[in-house]
Amino acid sequence: PKEDPSIPIITEKMKNVKHKILVLSGKGGVGKSTVSTNISFGLSMKDDQIGLMDLDICGPSLPKMTGLEGEQVHQSNSGWSPVYVNDNLSVMSIGFMLPNPDEAVIWKGPKKNDVDWGDLDYLVIDTPPGTSDEHLSIVQYLKESKIDGAVIVTTPQEISLQDVRKEINFIRKVGVPVIGVVENMAGFVCPKCTKESLIFAPSTGGAKKLCDEMGVPFLASVPIDPRIAKSCDLGQSIFEEYPDSPAVKAYQTIISQIT
Ligand code: ADP
């Protein structure tokens, strides 16, 4: 990535970003974008300025998850301007550039990181899933702009955990610090009795074990919660809609280890 001509652009544009956090997963569908969105919503509850960048260019879901579907981005001399959710949270996604949300896109070239974020306290970067070449080159590329660390999202099953091991080894090799691992969708909190059922048991507890084995922090276990899916589908902040939910408590635990 050293000879990539767009490196000076991202470094230049990101120079007023205090902290950059990568959100990664070994597989798609484990809840990476959901975690990226909710971390960003949660961080934006304080006075900090937060940016959320969607690098999941083949399946951009952040416009919908942040309630910005159908919004357009504009380009000025200083780059693409992100779209604002509120005074504290702005989002950039290739999804804003697609004429039709059902269309897939292959977006290549230096422009994709040329975003005029302005002054940010935190930039949360949602990366493409997996350990594909594309994913690896994006992490290598972003590393040039000094990433604070990576949050890795997994489901409890061994099939997802296998890829997390690969992912941790890779980002360690690249030199990006591991903030920790989030286990998503392990337990289900019954809304009637509020008891938690570990519905994937015995395939549960593996993420914690993996963290102990690999010497990385286990950040939190986020339960399966229809309120998470609903907030995502409606583009609403779960922190505002369901502030007392176990999911919000889990996201707050994650955020306290990022900040
Ligand atoms: P990824 O980014 O890893 O591909 P997403 O974040 O898009 O995955 O999540 C896939 C789907 O699962 C979304 O519809 C989301 O609303 C839902 N989802 C994610 N985490 C949870 C959870 N803890 N409880 C309920 N639904 C969830």
C-alpha cells in the first residue's frame, strides 16, 4: 500500500480525527454493521463528534441502519461531505451514491477514502467482512493513517471463531492493536420472564475462551434482541428508544473499553 497515491489523501483528510476504530469480522452476517452503528450512536450521546464510515462497499447497510436511506452526499473541493444523523454523528457510505438501494456496486479507486470529516473525536470504520484479499488490503491501507485499534465481532459458533483467530493473527501482523472481541447473538433475553437462554449452547463461551487463549480482551456479549433488529431496520438509536435494554448495557460496556 505504500505506493498507493491515495494514501496522502486519507492521511491528510483524517488528520483532524483524534481516534480511529476499525470494526472487523471474519464472516458476514455476524452483526458487524450493527455493532459499528450502535457504538457510533452510543459514542455520540456525549459531546464528542463521531464519524461512521462504511467501507462495506458491496453491501452498504449503514444508511438504512442510521435512518439516512435515500440521502445524497455532495462533493466539494475538499472531498465528499458526510451526511449528518444529528449534530454529533455523521456517516459516509457508498450507499449514498447508489441510485437504487437494491443495486450492488464495485467501487474501486482512491476516491473512496476521500471524505472531508472535519474535526472528529472518533471515526468508527466498518470494514468488509472476512479475510479476503480485499479486506486485507483495506486494513493494510488504513493502517497508514494510524488506527487506534480494532474491535472484532463474532457469533458464538466455532465456524465464526475460526475466522476470528485468522483475523486476530492478521491484524497483529499488520500492527493494528486489538481492542477486543464482541460476542454477538449468544443469548436470548426472554422479554416475558427476562431470563437469558443461551440458545446456541453448547456452542457458547467459545469467544471468551478464544480471547483467553490469544491474550486479547473479551469486550462484551450482546444478546439476540428483537429491539436491536427493529432499531436497525427503522434506523433509530437503541440508546434513545430502549435505554434500559440489556443490549444497551452491553454496548456501553464495549464503549467504556474503547474510550
Ligand atoms: P454484518 O455487518 O456482520 O454482515 P449486520 O450487522 O448487517 O451483519 O447484521 C445482520 C442482521 O442481524 C441485521 O438485520 C441486524 O439487525 C441483525 N442483528 C445483528 N445483531 C443482532 C442482535 N444482537 N439481535 C438481533 N438482531 C441482530
